[in-house]
Amino acid sequence: MSSFNPQEMIDRFASRAAAVKKRTLPPVGGDERALFLEQAQNDFMDFAMLADAEVQFDDGVLTLTIDLRSEG
């Protein structure tokens, strides 16, 4: 088994965020469409935040730091 690389994990989340942005809309309408769009937005937000995290891996403890303070 290879050792855990936290940067590779962060890179995977960045790829997932990009994939959500490119995700095509399936042929759904009405309430299903709204739910699909809401889920896509939530997926993008979650993946993008994790992709921007500062990562620290010490003694088997993974710490992700995400600064949610607004700029300015």
C-alpha cells in the first residue's frame, strides 16, 4: 500500500469541482430539475472548498484548514 499523500487528495477534490462545473443536465424537469441543480451547486461548493484547503498531516492526523472569512 502506498503512503497517504494529502496533496493528491486535495488535487482530486479540485478535479471533482471542475467536473461538477462541466456536468450536463439530465433530461429532468420541474422539481427534479431544481433538486439536481441544487445538488450540483452544493457538490461544487464542497469540492471547491476542500480543494482550497491548507493541509497538514502529522502523526497520522489529517488537518484541513479552510479560511471562510470574506476578503476585504
